[in-house]
Amino acid sequence: MNRQQGCLTGLFKLLMLDVLFGWLQDTFGFGKGASCTGFGCGFILLIIFVALTCQVIFNTNWFQLGF
């Protein structure tokens, strides 16, 4: 079975990631202000969303354990 996503599906996923990332950054991350928790949570969110973006772009499954 061919499980490749279409162009519009990928763009929609990236749009939803962008909206979610912006909201989380404003709520918990770098947009929170001059607090240490804003920097820590912002950095963790950045790492998570870079991994999710790579998953959408390169069509990888990070949770599949197999050879």
C-alpha cells in the first residue's frame, strides 16, 4: 500500500504545527516573558516541533521500531 501524503495534506499539517507552536510559545515558551521557565520550556518545545516538522516533510515515523 502506498502511504505517501499529498501536497495539500502536508501543507495543512505544517499549518497546524505552526498554529499550535505559536500558541504554545506564547503560553509556555519564549513569549512568556523574562522568566527561566519560559526559556526552558521554549527550548524543549522548539526541539519537539523541529522533530515533528521533519516528520511531516520527510515522511518518517519516529515511533516505528523495526529493521
